[in-house]
Amino acid sequence: MKYDVVKVKITNRCNRSCSFCVFNNNDKDLDVKEFKRMTDIIKNIEFEKFHINGR
């Protein structure tokens, strides 16, 4: 299966406080060990675009 986009959020931090948002009042960052685990999985799938976002 080929995916259009693979997205990785390196942080849940946000400078807004929208009450409806799942990331409201969340300061969790993706640790290096978890990021490595994700990239090990991602390198085995086919995709068009790779997005990394966060603060």
C-alpha cells in the first residue's frame, strides 16, 4: 500500500489554547528513542511526502 503523506509531530506544544483542541495544555515532546522507532517503521512503507512538524 502506498500512502500520500506520512506525518510525524515532534511536539504537542502550542502557543494557542483552543478549548476544543486535543493538544490544549499539553507540553509533551517526542523523545529521541520514540522518534527512532517511528523512523524505523516509516522507512519500510511507501509514501509520496514526509511531513515533520512541531514547535
